[in-house]
Amino acid sequence: MKGLVIGASGGIGRAVAAALEARGAAVTRLSRRGDGLDVTDEASVAAVLGALEGPFDLIFVASGALTVRAARPEKSLRDVSAEELLAQYAVNAVGPMLVLKHAVKLLPRDRRSVFAVLSARVGSIGDNRLGGWHSYRAAKSGLNQLVHGASIEVARTHKQAVVACLHPGTVATPFTEAYAASHPRVAPEVAAENLLNVIDGLTPAQSGGFFDYAGQAIPW
């Protein structure tokens, strides 16, 4: 098995890559820090992915940011800014979509493959009962829509492919450090195994879906 992990320098990406290697997979790790891959810059995405030799059975996108320009997620409307909204969308929605655009050619056509991207339960419109976190929520909702739409097209050329958005739970990384007191967190290694188990169980009939770390569908 060959795997490709985008955002492999982060807590979840690093753990997923390590878990795949422990299963005997040959893993290619890419990140902005290590390889200069800027997912918000299409030229960067095209150049880095264009230099890879596939096919990859699993492409896992772990890039993302809870905040980009703001100090913390918005708690109210008065905290909303156009700059953070646009920056969040660029990192959390546009970036993974550009990766998918240029990664389709790296997926095999003759067997099952998976393109999985980290989303978040707070991106669910139907599950939003608290408000706040407007930029992050909207960016993840946008990501879900983009991936769902893309999965329909991917299915026409890669009939055994699964394209999915995954919610990892609250993982103990610097990303969630400020919320450790109010949210139970799991170790990245545990989250990685949970996510890979979900990936193992997904079928092409579920392509385009949004699932949590237990494999349960999350409402849009």
C-alpha cells in the first residue's frame, strides 16, 4: 500500500503517517514546513504534487488552522472580520480542494482508493446549536460542500474511489491546547487509529460523506 499525507508535520498528520508505516505502508509525507507545500497557492500544489509518482491508495489531507489572522475563534458577531473569514476559507476549504484537484491523477483507477480530508463537527450546519466560531465553522462547511461535489465527478473516472470528510474528535495537539480544560482530548496516535479504522470501512457508496471518528455520518 502507498499513502500520501499532506500536512504531515502537524500532530494528526504525523500520527497518521506513523500509523500507516506501522501497518507496512510506504508513506510520502508532505508539509509546508518540510517541503514548501503551500496548499493555498495552486502553483505550489501543482508543482509539488506534479513531482510525485503514484498511484497512492490513500491520500490523507491533514492541513488546516483553527485561526489564521485572529488571536482566537470569534465568540460573537462583533469579533467577525472579513480578513479572518477569507483567510480561514483559503486555508481550510480552498487548500484541500486544490490538493484534490491535482491529486486525482495520483489515485488508481483499477482498485479501491481513498481521498480523506480533515473536517470538523463544528462545520455541520444541522449540528450548530451554540453559534460563534463563525470563520472556522463556515470554512469547514465550505470544505464539506466542495468535497461532496468533487466526489461526484471523481466517481465518474475512479469508480472504486472513496472521497470523504472526517471529524477526528478533539485531539491533544497545540491546535487545541487552549481548550484542554473544557473538552476531553485524545492522543494523536489514538485519533490516527480511529480515523484509519473509519477509512478502512468506507465503501464507494459512501463517497462524498462526512463522518466522525467512530464512522457515524454527521449531518450537513
